[in-house]
Amino acid sequence: MQKIIQKKIQLVDYETLVDDNNKRIIGFGRYAGIVGCYNTFLAYGYKSKSYHLHFAHMLESKQDLDKELLKISLPRDFKIILTGGGRVARGAIEVLDSLGVKKVSKSDFIKKDFNYPTYVQLSTLDYHERIDGRDASKDDFYSFPDQYQSCLVNYAIYADMLITGHYYAPNNPIILSKKDFRNPDFKIQVVGDISCDINGPIGCTIRPSTIQHPIYGYNPLTEKEEDYAQDNNIVVMAVDNLPCSLPKDASVDFGQVFIDKVLPDLISNRIIVSRATIAMDGALTRKFEYLSDYIS
């Protein structure tokens, strides 16, 4: 960082590039969703002993991953919760679609039984409610998260699997507490915590797992890591660097977005690139002044 300042190099953090509406332009979220969802089904295979998938990092490409998906066998009434609506969730949906898992409404997920695997996709306000019972809105939630509580357990008691693709801010409510996991009606056997916030919104995520060892067991009664094969224990997938399992494909995907959406700006007016510039002309930009300790 000192050399970058000294040599007046322009340093850009591509993952903080945003458009005119402050929406992120580029990132590895899609592949986090794809690999995270795949790993979650890998975890279910180990838990249920109904099929066996190769670890994602042992595969050459997404094409090989797609072939592995053909091995997956799910019970006819299997139900899945997916949180979030961004790149991560869309990546997960690619896998769910490949498996033929059908999307259903929130009401049907709770009220109906199906003879085929289903999933419900929940956004922030689907699983958060105001503590005082007043009408909720996204702007209100983002401004006053302390006035909200999670109601995801209302869906969790009907689900067999949870896949998280949400964004969690430190001051947001706990989504599924350790106490929720002890609810006698709780059905979830497998948690694919792609968001991977440790000791945070998802009570069973007590540590990150690794690419080489992507799953571990969680005992809701002891609140400790134990053998996932035990009947009452939950199998957790919480790898925090998922795109690295398919580095070539993730990089090609990232690069294509860069070519399509960033390179033209870089060549012309550089307005978009300026928003993600960390250092320029021998100084940190205002947005990144918190890095000043590294150069002082």
C-alpha cells in the first residue's frame, strides 16, 4: 500500500464497483451460489447415505459438477428454504432448476404437501416482522433493524433443508437462533450457510468449514460440533470461499462480466471505475480513508 501511494498507482477494488443505482456490478456471488448449493446437496447425501457426490474442488469444471448432480436422489416430499434474491441466490437456483426442484409460493410451502421436491425463496421481509406488529418495509427495516425480529422458524418447521443466500448486517436480528434449532417441531436436517456469518444469524454456523472438508455436524442440545451422522444432529456446510472450488469457471465468469460491463467504462469516462478506486494520485480516496493506518 505504501508503494502504491508512493508510485501514484490507481488501485481499484472491482468487487465494490456499483452502477448509477448503487447496485454492485461484478462479483463471484453466482459461483458462491452454485458451489454452495451443490455442497449442500453433497452434505445431504452424506447425512442420508442415499448418494455420494465428489467434493467440488475435485471437479475440473462446472460441466463436471452438472454431471454429478445427476446422482442426487431426494424424497418426494422434500422441502427447501432459500433466502436472498441476489447473485448468490440466483446461482443456487441454477442448481435447483437443474435438479428439477419446483418453486412454490410461501403459502403453499406451509399449507400443502407435494409428491415432488419443492423450494420457497424468501426475501428479507418474508422472514422479518416488526416487533410491534406494524406494517414493515425494506426502508424501515434497513433504518431500524432493532425494531424487527425473525419469523423464519415459521417456515423452518416445514423444511428439510435451508440454503442461505441473504446479506446479513451486524445489527440485523438473528435469523435462526440456537433456541430455534431446539424447537421440537424443527425439521431441518441440512444447512447450507453460503452467507457464512460465524456465531451470527444462523445458530448452527459455529465455525467456517473448508473446501477440503466442507461439512460438519452440529448438536442443537449441546450447541457444539459433533458427528453429523447422529440422528438428531444437523449437517452444516459453511465454506467461506466457495468460488475457489471451481476457480477456472468462476474466473471466466467474473472476466466476462468485466469485459461486458466494466471495460467500456475503463476505456471511456471511468466514472464507474472511480467509484471503486482505493488510491489515486498518491492518496487514498475518501471512501477508503479507513485504510490510512496502512500507509501512515
